[in-house]
Amino acid sequence: MKGQVKVFDTTLRDGEQAPGCSMNLHEKIEVARRLEKLNVDIIEAGFAASSPGDFQSVSEVAAHVKNCTVASLARCNEKDIDAAYRAVKNAVSPRIHVFIATSPVHMEYKLKMTPEQVIERTANMVRYAKSLCGDIEFSAEDATRSDPEFLARVVRTAIKSGANVINIPDTVGYSTPSEMRSIIERLRADVPECEGIEISVHCHNDLGMATANTLAGILGGARQVECTINGLGERAGNAPMEEVVMAIKTRPDIYPADTRIDTTQIYRASKAVFGIIGRAVPINKPIVGTNAFAHEAGIHQHGVLANRSTYEIMTPESVGIPTNQIVLGKHSGRHAFEKKLVSMGFNLSEEEINRCFADFKKLCDKKKETTDRDIEAIVWDMSPEKAPSVYKLRSFSVHTSDSEAATAVVSLEKDGKVKEDVALGNGPVDAAYKAVDKIVNPPEYVFENYVIQSVSEGKDSLGEVMTTLRYGDRTFSAKGVSTDIIEASIISYIHTLNKLIDHSGSGEGR
């Protein structure tokens, strides 16, 4: 019989704290909604004690999520644990996730604690967390570089003190698959108390083995996997949830386990997260990349035409990639457009459908043909403007030539008030951005990146612009979409500034 593997998603905590992946409160709630549709078992909503902004976002996610557990991370101290409990206590199923480092290098240089002090702190703080909440997960940070005998002592102490989930993190992506499996198997052998306790693995991707190590952990007996959408996370990222889940599903002969993930929601969740953080999907990204199901070599095409299983070990439909190509154009009505959205897997409110349909009609006036990718871009581009008190583009006008400085006039709206300004620049985008800065007067930042790419084929394709700004130790990214690349550039910049301003004005930070 298959065992059940729980999926613990930490996109909102480990994923969101990666450079360029910052999300505002509204965006975090949107991601939580996507995770809930995926049927993840646990959502780690954040690190409540790290800032007032994180505390608020964890609390809001806990209030919105109804069908899975909501966890908050906490160091092994009462202040962190109190904040975590207050943030998740109103969740339908709350969890406190406490951690302490157990490797020699972390204990000596980061914690400045002896092994015995770590044991004592583990016992006291897990017991304290258990007094507040019935569901306690304990993580031994940098477990894969810890002494196995000491790791066993810490785990035994955490279980005795009340932990019902034990997480073994490969914090710095140091382990290998055979090693990861061995660590889990030895732990289960050395600590009989693990019987009836869920063992979890949390693998980073520094050596490109996060997915393989996570799957090896399952073979060793782990029954919870900690992942993120698209593998977002510190440094090289975490194990991508879509890869781990589809490996389990595709190779039941190897992995005697299953998850409750609705795999048909994977593609939409991936697109939503990439859209929110203003990043493009790498074309060779497993499971969700543009080329994941593309076949160009003649011998591959021949095989797929004869039988898809010759070169496809899973189908696009199994991960929710839309294949229905109903053609829509300027004469299509709202009903047909709504049916198209449903066929593509979108479940939008009436207000959202109306906004998308209005944008679709505008696009039809500019393009001869619209594609599924155009419609996807329209849907994903809605999110940044849903949040209150943000700047929105009302109008713009630019003049540029090769003989004089470019001029831009930009009009922005915020809270119902419209402001307009003009600026000169070294090209139309530079002039437009300077005009925006005059209106917004943002805090001092570093402009890090500006990327343009087409959404679909053809000279009239939608253009997608991604802008990245750095403020302090955080980076913020967002995108804009339009058939006019100047408009897309301004929209992208405004969305990014909105994130930066929201962060700087709320006292957030890590």
C-alpha cells in the first residue's frame, strides 16, 4: 500500500525572502489561495517575529486559509514563539515551527552555544511552544552537516518535549541523494521514538540536487516534504514542489507514496507566482517551462505523432497546461470569453472577468489575433492593481528622436487623485521613469535590472517588461504587459515602485 506524503509549502516564507521575490500583503494572500487550490497540506506563511509586516501577513493568511494547516517559523526563544502563536492562533489548523542549529559550525559561530546548551534550549522551547499550540514542528537547522549521534539526541529531546513533526533540513544544499536517504534511515533506527512521528525533509538546491535529495528522503522514510513553487528560496532555492510531486506521480514503481496535490493546478500556480514576483518562466524549467512539452527534432516529432508516450512521460493536461485553442477575436462576446477563461482553468470573480474582458477588447483593437498566452498575460497582469493605495497609470505621451532629448508626460492616479508631470531623458523609457519619479518621489533606490520579452509570436505581440529595484537589503520586481513597449515599461516600473513604497512605509524587513 502507498504511504501518504504531506506537502509543506514554504513559498511565502523561504521563497519570499529570496532576493527579488518580495510580495506585498495582497500578493501573499493570492499565493495562499493558489496553494489552497493545489491542496497542499501545510502553508508556512512567514516568520511572524521578523517584522510587523510579516506578522500581519501570517495573521491574514491564517484567517483566509480554510483547507490546510498554516504555520509560522520561530527561533527557539519565547519572543519568537509568542509572535508565531499570536499570528496563527485563529487558523483552522495552526502550527508553530521552531528551529535551532545543530551543526558544529553553526553552534560555535552563529549560536555561540555548546551542544548541551542546544539540547537544553530545545527541550525548554519545544515544551513552551507545545503549551500554546497542539501542532509543533521542530527543525534541526543544518542537520545534514551535524554529528549523527548529536542529531539523534536533539531529535529525541524534541519529541519527548512535544514535537509531532521532525524536520531534517539540508540548509546549505550540501547533501547528496544517497547521503540524505542514509541520514533519514539512521535517524529512524537510532531514535525509536520517531515511530508515529512525521519526519520531514527540507532541501536547498546549491548543488542542484534539491529535488533528488527530497525524493531520497522519501525513500528513507520521510513522510513530509518541504518545497516551494518554482523552487524559489534562499541562494539557489528550494526543492520545486512541481518537480517533487510529479516525480512521485510519474514513478509510483520507485516511490511508494502519494500526495493529495491536484496536479492540474500546478501550471496556474507556477504562472501566478512568477507573475507576482515579476519574473519570466525559464524556457527549460521542468514541468512548467515553455519547452517542457515542445518537440523540435524530427525524430522526436515523428515519435510523438505516432505515440505521445515515446517522448512524453507525462501530459501537458496532467499539470494543467491548457491545450484547448478556441480562437477569440474582436467580435467575441463576454460569454465566449468567460468560457475560454474556464477552459484555461481560471476561476475569477465577476469584477475580475469584467476587467479582463475590457483589457481583452482593447487588445483586440491592437492585434489581429489573440492567443492563449495573450489571455494568460491579461489575467496575471491584473494582480498588482488590486491592492489599495497604489499608483496607477492614467495616461502618457512621449516624444523621441535621434537629434534631441526624449520628452515624456506621465499622468498617475492614487486614491482617486490624479497628478501629472513632465521630464527629459536619455530615451523615452528614461524620460518616462523620471516623470514618474517626480510624481511619486520614491525613497532612494538602486535600479538593478530591466528586461523586455515578447509574450507570443508576431510583430504585434504583447511585450512584457520586468523591472527590478533594490532598496536597502531587499530587491523588488514586477512586470508590465502591453502591445506598446513604452506603456509596458511604465506599468512595470509603477508596479515595482508600489511594492518598494509598501515595504518602506510598513516597517518591514529582515
